[in-house]
Amino acid sequence: MTFEYAPAPESASIVDIASSYGLFIGGEFVDATSGRSFKSVNPATEEVLADISEAGADDVDRAVRSARTAFESWGSLPGRERAKYLFRIARLVQERARELAVLETIDNGKPIRESRDVDVPLVAAHFFYHAGWADKLEYAGLGRDPRPLGVAAQVIPWNFPLLMLAWKVAPALACGNTVVLKPAETTSLSALAFADICRQAELPAGVVNIVTGAGDTGRLLVEHPGVDKVAFTGSTEVGKAIQRAVAGTGKRLTLELGGKAANIVFDDAPIDEAIEGVVNGIFFNQGHVCCAGSRLLLQESIADEALASLKRRLSTLRLGDPLDKNTDIGAINSLEQLERIRHLAGVGDDEGAERWTADCQLPAKGYWFAPTVFTGVTQAHRIAREEIFGPVLSVLTFRTPDEAVEKANNTPYGLSAGIWTEKGSRILWMADRMRAGVVWANTFNRFDPTSPFGGFKESGFGREGGLHGLAAYLEASDD
Amino acid sequence: MNTRSAPSGLDARPESLSRFLHGLPGVDEVGVAGRAAGLATRSIKQDSKRWAIDTAISMVDLTTLEGADTPGKVRAICAKAMRPDPTDDSVPRVAAVCVYGDLVAVARETVGDAVHIAAVATAFPSGRASLEVKLHDTRDAVAAGADEIDMVIDRGAFLAGDYDLVYDEIVAVKAACGTAHLKVILETGELRTLDNVRRASWLAMLAGADFIKTSTGKVSPAATPEVTLVMLQAVRDFHVRTGRRIGVKAAGGIRTSKEAIRYLVLVNETVGDAWLTPDLFRFGASSLLNDLLLQRQRMASGHYSGPDYVTID
């Protein structure tokens, strides 16, 4: 007997997507003076969702000025007053959780299970957490009277559109800054829904401005002289360009960039849970996760058994309609990204790694890539070094803990790492030696607003979340 | 599977049970809870729900294990087992009725060969008696017509590390069962840790269990998704090693169709559909059956009826 799960789609009727969207500047939606626009597409169906305005130089300038004007009053508002707005936003996110989850899934391609159970609850948690900080900033370890920086230019990626917005906007606002945020061009819709939440929360006009557009808009924003702080999450390549652009301007900068994290499984690991963690580490959000555990380091003594378990588990993953509540793997966010994944997987083939793909049927329309594992990978393979940002896992082996440390650290990145062992002392020993901003032990891809997140080396600098994250949006006082 | 200390094939008893059981990979409780919670979000609708409800009904061991059980009470649950919904012939029979040993004859007389009869034996539920008494208890039940024996392990011996004693008792009870199927109750609520659940599962399978069963129903917590998940992993791994399929029975505390369907999802996504049969997965329950019937009626008619539209037993 086979247990077939009937389709269980979440209803899309809860979201109301307009045919076109303007820019959110000074508390209202305005037309872009550039006159240009672009389309946002549902990556699971290739259906055009909306026409989005592209902000040009004048628009970005208008947004920065609006933020500057708003900063005059917002920056000097007592923390407890700012907190009220943040609490209100957090509650509105919860109230509109289903709508936001569906919208995110339609625009991004991620499974509703994830947008509903991970993204949106974390968004609300980030606003609640930072609302709590707003009137306690003198305890942030930055002196008795830390001051906001001013106008923050924030550029975010398409993998967790609303969550990355929350990571940026919540601490900025709690600390008394105003923001101009640019979402990624393929995933603007949830940011525009957030603009509506700001209006609903009666957030003073200009405190949050949202300018949509692609790389050019982002460049105009970070290079604008009226900006005091730049926060970017995205690729290392763009991060480097931003760093060059802001060098010498006095703008503060935090960068959260790529990763090629090692998930290290020792022979004494709780193996079923380790396999589960490895799957979650790389196939969560189709592998569109900067801290994804894209390199699996298996202790050689258990490699064969662990790989067999991994493949068996991957064969149960359900790929398909992201709105179906039983879908585990959704769509790749864009054709461009799909082509990049295909290219790098092809490089893996050419370099002689052995490709294994879960047996699953890909829908005819949309952008899809089946969960893929490469075995026989070594440090010398490009698929062990370059960030693929897709559902592709490279499997390497190691013999001793020292070798695991060397291999895990032997990457230009340093965002995260995972350690799987039942031995507590080994967890501590390994964690001490990992050059990575986040080290998970016997779990992976767990996020919490109280825990700082950020990278080493080419994965960037600065932290988001927790006490450490506040430093990115405050000027320390002398006393 | 970190089971290198065991002889390959596992046909024989490992030289040192203790070394073998302690060489099994550890269980991370947080990870197991996360996996079980993740699978609990599966949304089972329409045809798949209909199928799941009928499958669950066919997997029920309809149980009465009270000091107050009488022949009348046993005849009542037997009638219910054979015809769970008197208004609807399309409802499948349950897998078995489960009673104390002294009522097996009454049950057999009532059901004939229509459903299995499971008897709890071996000084159920505590298991605190001599091996001789336990074997006698088992033989009595088999002689009275039980074709399934639900035995309890000696949890005291297990927790004291005397695995050989537990193993030998299971082997002896299995021999006393003759052709009757043996379900070995681990009483996971007393073993407490999931590491223990994994070890006890392997111990029971090595000793010849046909089924491993979570609980007596007399100890809280009884069956939980976490415990059942670990036991399903054990039967899966045992099958990989030996080619033999051992069944799993989740008993106690499962009262609603929604919970039952979640267990079927656990089975489906842990061991696969080969186990989705009453031969390899059972629910030990009493009130669950009526909820399954109510849900079944609701799906057929489109509206909820009420407790007076299913029979009490």
C-alpha cells in the first residue's frame, strides 16, 4: 500500500497583489521619476506577478532626503516611544502572518512550510526583540549615551526577503536610525507589504523608505553622500565593490556575504539526527542560504553508511508546488540563479566528482533543480570552494579531528560551521578552532534574534542580532 | 550506524550484548523532537485522509485491560472489532482485540478467526514475577486461543544493565509462544531516554521479537511520536542488516484520528510504505477507534455527527 499525500495547497486568495507598485518614500507610495519598471515573477510558474518601479538617481535622492528629515525627530524620540512602534510592527507581522508567508512563497519560490514556520515567525521575533532594546541602549556596552548614526542604506538579498529586511530594519529603528532599504529585484513584494505595515503602524513618515530596483539602484543608494551607514547582505563580489565605494567616505559599513560552510560529522555522531541536520543544512530554502552547510565533511570510517542514509533520506524529500503544505523543496528563485547552479554542477561533473540526484519529477514550468549530492569531492574541486547557492551538496571525507579542522577552515569564507558528535569535549575543541561566525553543534540553520550572526574572512564583517548587532547602528558615547 | 562491534548478519546473539547495545549510535533528543514536529506538519487531506483513516482502523488492536473486565465487556469489544460501524459494512475490521490472558477464551469464542486475539502476558504490566510464572502465563494464553502475545520486558533488569537476563527472557517467552506472534513491550515511559529506547529495541529484535511495542498503557508517558520514531529507525536499520521486517506497535495515549494519521506519516517517511500494513504497524488503543469512525463518517457525509453515532464498547 502506498500513502500518497493529496495536494494540500495553502490558499493564495489571502494576498492581494497589485498590478504595479511605486516606491515607498516619505510614508507613501509614489511613482518613480525614472519612469522605468521591471517585472516580478513567480519562479514556480513563471507567471508575472506585478510591475515594480525602478528607482533612479532622483528617486534614491528623494528617499535619502526623506529619511534625513525623519531622522531629526525619530533619532531624538525617547527609546520607549520608538519601542511602541516596533512592538506594533511585530504584532502586525503576526496578525498578517499567513498573508506574508503566502506572498513570500509566491514571490520567492520557497515552500510555504518554511515561510510559515520559519521566516515570518522570525521576522516578528526580530521586531519584538529589538523593540525591547529601544529603551535600554545604555546597557548595550557602548557607553552611557550611545547615539544613532543617522540614515542607514540597506541592501538585502532574495533568499529570505522579509527576514533579511527584519534583520536590517529592526535594529536600525530601535537604535534611532532611519532607513532606505532596497530589496532584491526578484523579491520586492514582501518589502512592499512591509511598507503597508509601517503605514498601518502609523510609523512616522520617512522613517522607513523602500526603493525597488536592481544593482544600479543599490549602487546609487550606497554611494549617496547623504547616507551615514551601509548594511549589505549578498554576494562577496558585490560586497567588495561596496567596500571600495564607501572607502574614505566615513560611512559605517557592515557586510554579510557568501559562505561555503562545512558540516562535520564524526563517527560518534547521533547519526540519524546528523543526517537530518545535513539535509536541513543544505536543502533548506533550496540551498539559497549564505550559511548553508554546502560541504559535508564525513569521517571516513562511517562515510559509506552515512551516504547510504543520506541518499535514502533525500529520496523522501517532496519537491513541487511551493504553496503545497507538504512541499519540502520549492523553486529556484530565478532563471539566472538556476543557470548558475547548473553551470557549477556541470563543473563538478567535468572535474570528475560523482553526481547523485534524488529521483523526483520536476514540474514542467518554473525554475527547478533536484536535490543533488556530489561524492568524491576534494579540496581541489571548484564545487568544494565556490558558493553554489543551490540544492547541491559536496561530500568530502576526513580521518582525524585535526584534518577536519584544516579542511573546514580551508576556504576563503567563514560564515558558519556544523559539528556533529556525541562527545561534548570534542564540540568545544572543534568550536574553538572553527574560523566561522556561527558554529552549530548537533543542529544546523537555527536562528534566533538574540544570537549574533555574521562572518569571518570573505564572509564579511559586523554582526546582526543580539547585543553585538546593536553596535552596527550606534555611535558609542565617551562615558 | 556505528554497530561495528556486532557480528555481521546478526543471526546469532552478539558476544557481548552490552558492548553491542552501547555501540549503537546515540540519539540526539532535540533532533528527534525536531524531526517528529516537522513531520507532524504534514497536511493529509481528502483521498489520502480517507485512505489513512481506513488503514488506521485496520491497524487497531482494540484493547481492554482493566481489573473490572468481564466476559460481557470482552464480548462487546469483540463485536465492535468485527464490525466497528454497524451502519457501514465498508469499514474494515480492526487488526486484533487485546485482552488479559484469562479472557482470551471468551474473546476467541466470540470472534472465531475473524480477527487476531492478542493477550498481554508475562505478569503484565510490571513484569515483576519469576520467569516460570511468565512462561506459564504465556502458555495459558496461547492454549486459550491467543495468536499474539504482548509481553513486557524486565525494565528493572534493563536499567540495571543486565541485558542478558532481558534477552534470555524474551527468547524463552518466544519459545513458549509457539506459532503465536510475539510483541515485546519496552515500556518506554520507564526507560526514559531515547538511547535506552534504541538499545531496548535492538535487544528485543535480536532476541526474536516479531513486534516491538512502546508501552503497556499503564505508565505515562505512553506512546509518543519521538519514541515511535526511534523505534521505527531501529526496525529500519535491523531490516537493512538482516533482511527481516519487525513490526512496531504504538500503544497508549493515541486518541484522535489526527494523531493516528501523524503516526502513519512517521511510518511512511521513516521506514516506507512496506510497513503500512497491520502486519507491521499497530495502534494499541481503545477510544481511538471511535474518533476514526467519527472522522470517517464526517468525510462520507460532509458533516460531523456526534458521540451517539458511534457505539460505545
